[in-house]
Amino acid sequence: MTITAAFYRGDKTFEVKQIEAEAPGAGQVQIEVAFCGICGTDLHAYLGHMDARIGFDRILGHEMSGVVKAIGEGVEGWKEGDRIVVRPLDHCGDCPACNRGHKHICHNLKFIGLDSQGAMQQLWNVPAHTLHAIPENVSLRDASLIEPLAVACHDVRMSNVTEGEDVLVIGGGPIGMLVAMVAKAAGGKVTISEINENRLALARKLGFETINPKEVDAVAEVLAKTGDKGADVIFEVSGTQPGIDLMTAVGATRARIVMVAIHATKPQVDMFRFFWRELQLIGVRVYEPEDYDKAIASIAAGEIDADAMITDIRPLDKIGEAFAELIANPNAMKSLLQING
């Protein structure tokens, strides 16, 4: 059986071609992929930043939804027709992190869709342990948001946001917006700091307070909103030096700062503020199974505005246009590829 797949070939190019589908191996499940989102990591790959890691014969994609097509030997608990999403982490099971129960940050972690072939193909074989079922009231389109939403759920869970705390999200891109939604659902009083006016408008439409550091003194604005106390929880999602500067400047006494963004270079951090205010810095990476469960429940409960997040859907054979448009359009939020009609 032949299927369509999109291969990254380097230099901002993809080759969409027909390949022979492989049967799922032992412990694997074959998925008929419905939708696949394009994430920031995929964009880094497209721009050539990850060529040494992924090479030029890679099928990208991990923010996906689909339906079980076939079951490999030894797999139990799944059947053809099950609606699912994939938690794309393949751990070794025998490193210091795995042995302490932190498989999501395994020392030998393989990220499926980067270190192995991903979801931008019609049929995709993955380890059965990566699957999560989605309820019938969640569309396959909306389910493609579960992976990035799980990132946000993990970030907020690690921050321990509680009812009534002042929360600042620095960066209003797709992950920042999802973090804001999850933090708000947890009871936080959320403000989003962002310089893109279209993203600020979306944030306001979703009911968030906003700050544009290009137009106002962001530190003064946060202090004014919090009675000179500062923010109790800060999420740094911008990946910029100004974001790093802001996160320490606005922290309340014993504020928790959550480092969500991946910075291209080592940023300069004002360590004196950590001493003076007894600030806490929390590193976060990907997600754990309970974060996926929380994300699925949040989508099912209508806590996430999927229509506001999904700004573009294109067929798989238009993958090059979809990536180029995302790079060129700073107002886009989440773009999806429809893999199977």
C-alpha cells in the first residue's frame, strides 16, 4: 500500500512523495493521521537550525491527531478505529532520570518526529505506550492542539499557580497563549506581555490584561496592576533578552519564574534580584502523562478556545507554502496540515 509523506530535504524545502507503508512492528500501533500542527521546533528544522540532528530524509511532525489503523504484535488495550493523540517521547527506561521516575527528561530521550520519522505522513507507526485516547466530543481538528496544550499544562503544574495569584506571561505566541489560558483556568489573574499588536488584540479578545513593552514601561505597568507587589508567577515564553530582563524586574517576593522558552544563546540574568527577592527559577521541559490527561480534559471541557488558536489549515501537498507563510506572517498562531481527508 502506498501513502503520501513529506520529507524535509534541507534549504527550506520538502519533497512530498509516495512511499510504501510499513506494517506496525511488535509493540507498535499504526495511525491514520488526521491533522498535524506545525510547531516552533518544526520551524527551527525548516530554517536549517537542526540539520546536524535530523539530516535530510526526515518526516517531521508530532502535534497530531488520528485514528488507529492497525495493531502490532503484543499490543493490548487498543483497537482499530480508536481516536487518539501521540505523546511523542521515547525513553530508554534505564538512565538516572528514568530510574527516578522522570522518563520525560530521559538522558537518552528520543523525540519522535525529530529523532525518528514523524506524523506528516498518512500512516504513522509509533510505540503503543505513547498513545492517549480522545473523547468523542473532541474533534480531530481540535485534538491536534493537545500536544502543545500539554506543554502549557506541564508548565502551569510545575509553577503551582493558585487561586488569585498575579501571573505574568512574557510572550503571546501559541505556547504563551495556551499557558495563559491554563493559568487562568487554575485561578491566576493573568497578564500577557507581547509586542505584536495582533496577538495583543487576540489576548484581549480572550479576556486577558495586556502590556506592550514597546509602548509603555512594562515594569511600571506590572507594579501598578499588582499594588507595587509584583507578579507572583512569571512565565518566560519570549526567548528574548528583554523578556529575561522583565522576568526578574517584576517578580514579587519569592515569585516563581518558569523558564518555558528555549533561548538561542545564553541570556544575561540579573542574579542579584534572585538574592534580593528570594526568587525561584523553575525549568520545564515537554510533559508527563498526567499533563496529556489534563490537556485532553481541558479541550473536552471547552476551557481552550481552539477556533482562536487555529488560524490556518492546508493539505499535506501544500506543506512548503504552510511553512513559508508561518515564517512570513508574525500574526499567525497555529497552522495545521490536513494529512488525510
